[in-house]
Amino acid sequence: MTSCTLLGIEGNQASGVSKRLDETTEAFNVRKEEFTAAKKRCSHFIKEKNAEKEGERERSLMDAATSGFGLAGHRRPGRQPSIREGLDRTKQQQADDDIAKAMYATDIPFHALEHDPWKVAFKSVLAAGPGYVPPGRRALGGHILERIHQQVSEELVSQRIAVQKFGTTVVSDGATDENRRPILNLLNVSPRLVEFIKAENCE
């Protein structure tokens, strides 16, 4: 028994009512599907916003932990040092101690670290990464020595070519020795070469 019969509707009128009921049911199902899809999109949007908020919260915590330091890692007045800076400072101190011990044990003069080749060497070691192993004495006196000799020879050839092309100029500058006595330094200068000639005592 149909709903139309229960309502006392028969014939063509019943057919029209039944058709409208079917259309209404179909429209309801379409709206239901649209609502379900909208609900899923809303849920996905809420999850994305929550993830963004969580990321912002983590960044805020990280900024708060490091806000006491400038761009160069120096501590700002009135701020508490972070754990990161404490660890970096410990590593820095350990590196200083190890370098000092190596110099003490091998009789390397302290002023050696002030020369550019040492600074370049330390930068190269850092660039090589933690797995870098220094060369042994055989390598230093063998193929590495030959490679450096080749590099220096090529540089000298390049300097000689520059001297032949542009010439050189003898220049001088004034200086004093450790006892404050005047000294005149004579240098030979070209675009690829600065060569010390001699120092004249001007007393």
C-alpha cells in the first residue's frame, strides 16, 4: 500500500503526488551528498589551520629560546643564554683546547695561527665535514708535496708572464723595528706579484 493510498489519494492525482515525492526524495539525496562533501572540505580546512597554528607555535617557542642572541650569535644584554648557545660554547672551548694541546705537543709557535694559510686550512677542514682524516707524514712528503709543488710552479710561471707583459715597480714604505728604529722596506710590485727586496736601516 502506497503513501498516496493511505492519504486517500487515487488515480492521476496519486500519480502526480508520487512523482513529486520521488523528486523531493532525489533532491534531498543530492543535498545530502553536497552537505557531506562540504563537511569533508570543512574538516580538511580545520585540520590545515590546526597544523598551521601548531607550526607557528613551534616557531614561536624556537624564537623565544633564541631571542636573546643577535644575528652573529652574540648574547644580548638582559637575556638568558639558550641551550643551543651553551652547547656551541662547549664545542668551541673543546676545539680551542685540542688545538692548544696539539701546538704544545708539536712545538708549533703560537703566532703560526695568525698566518692566513692556517686560517684557510681550518676553513677547508670544516668544509670537508666530520669524516675528514688529516694526511699522514708519507702523504705530506709524497703525492701532496708533488701536487703543491706543481701548483706553486704554475703560479710562478703566471707571475713571470705578468711581469714580462706589464713590468714591475719598485716601491717603498716606512716602518720601525721592535726598538722603534726607522726602516725603509723595498718591494717589487706587479699585477700578480709582490716581492720583498730588502729593508734599509735609516738611522
